[in-house]
Amino acid sequence: MFKFILLGFCFLLSSCNNSLVKKEKRINPKAVSYIDSATKVLLTTGDYQKAIKLTELAIAIDSDFVSAYEHLFGYCLILKEYDKALKTSLKLNKIRPYRADFISSTGLVFFFMHDTLNGKKYLQKSTLVYQNIVDTLKRDKYPKEYFDIKSAQAFNLIFYDNITSEKMYALLYAEADSSQKINLDFYRNKSAAEVIKILKGEE
């Protein structure tokens, strides 16, 4: 169950950027084949260590292969290899500094490692990057993206301004559809400590 919650969380963060980020460059087909093999390994054997090795081979071929780093980050979180997850996340921040979801993920790993100072620093930065997007986003043209970004901001705020976070969640909940409400309910009205326990599979 923990694996599904954590992978779902990673998807939630990345979904805020999917239709708004810059197009990625063409990736070396051999690197892509290693990622495909890693996914197949997980589906057939559940061997995360082997999947990690295959993913690292893809990165060795193309050091800017964003999707490979995303896969590696998720695998490391599931195995609770937080040092490696942090290193991977920082690399993502370096090659894609405009991705607020990557910045937020870095902040969460710091929280997993009990480094709240750096955790708050990265989550605050992520919130500001999201706000820069919101300020230039036409809400009527991108209603789903607008909602997802505001939801991500509300999530980030849980860790350093819970009162504002609860107010944002209340406003979002009032205009959400049924499926959006289900997603909001995962983290709405919860403390930072409670969210960390959920994401680490301790609840």
C-alpha cells in the first residue's frame, strides 16, 4: 500500500507541470530501452534493485534524461534510500531548475531525513515558483492546471504555514469536483508530521 501512496504522490506533483513545461530534447533510444526494461522488471519480478541498476545505465548514456532521474528518485523513496533519493532530486533541480515539483520533492526528502530547515527552504522556493506560473497562467484556458498548481501550493504550505494551507484547501475543496476532492482529502486538515508519516508508510 505504501508503494502506491508514494508513487501516487510523485504523480500528483509532476501532474502540475506536465502540460506547461518545456519540451524535452530527444533521448538516446538505448537509454529509453533501459528504462523500459526497468519497468518490465518491476512488473514481472518487483526487483527494485535491478530496476535501479538499469535506470542508472540509462543515466550513464544520457546524463540529462529527466524521466530516468524521476524513475530513480521514485525507486529510492520506495526503498527508503533517502541519501540516494536526495542526490537524485538535487540533480533534477540542477538540470530542470524551473520545475517546482522537483524542488518540492527535494524539500520532502529533507523532511524524511529530519532536516526541517532545508526542507522548509526548498518547499518555500517551490511555492514561489508555482506562484510565478500562476501569475502568468490564464485560468479560463488552463482550469485543471490552475487547480493542480494551487493544490500543490496548499500542500507545500502544510510544512511551514499550516493555517494558510488550511484556508487554501478550504477554497479549493469548495470548487473541486468529486475526483479532485478525493485527492485533496489525502492531505487536507493534516499536520506536517502526519503527512510525512503517510508518505513514509508509517500510518
